Amino acid sequence: MGGMGEGMSEPHVVYENTVDEGKWAMKVVRAKPYVGSLIVTKVETGEEVYHQPVTLAYDAAFGPDMDDVAEWQAITINVIDKETS
């Protein structure tokens, strides 16, 4: 995975990262207080392959909670495994 929170250029993006040497992108976007959307995209095609509401602990007021990040990464890895198997 790339660095934590790399490229968070938009204020509503809580977290974004890449997986598998940049082949996949994951992003969590704030939807409303304490709720975000996890989006997994295949970078080469730009195809959004997964979208799921997720909880933002403490409303991610000072950035994402590490437990949230671990959960989002696990979900993303599972999605990618299903897409590539």
C-alpha cells in the first residue's frame, strides 16, 4: 500500500491510498457526520468496482482513526482478491 493518506487534496476525502503497486485505488469520502463511503477503483480503467458506507470514528475530525483505516484496508484487500480470482 502507498503512504497513509497520500494525496488527500480534497477536504471531503478522509483517506486514500493505492494497493498492489498502484493497480487499485481506495478512497474514503465523507458522506455525512460520522459516515463515509469507501470506494475501490481499478486504476488502469478507472472502473469503480466497489462502494460501501463506512463509519468514521470520532467523525475523523483530525484524520482517520487507525482502527478505521485497518478495517477499510481489509475490506479493500478482500474486494481485490474477489476481483482477481
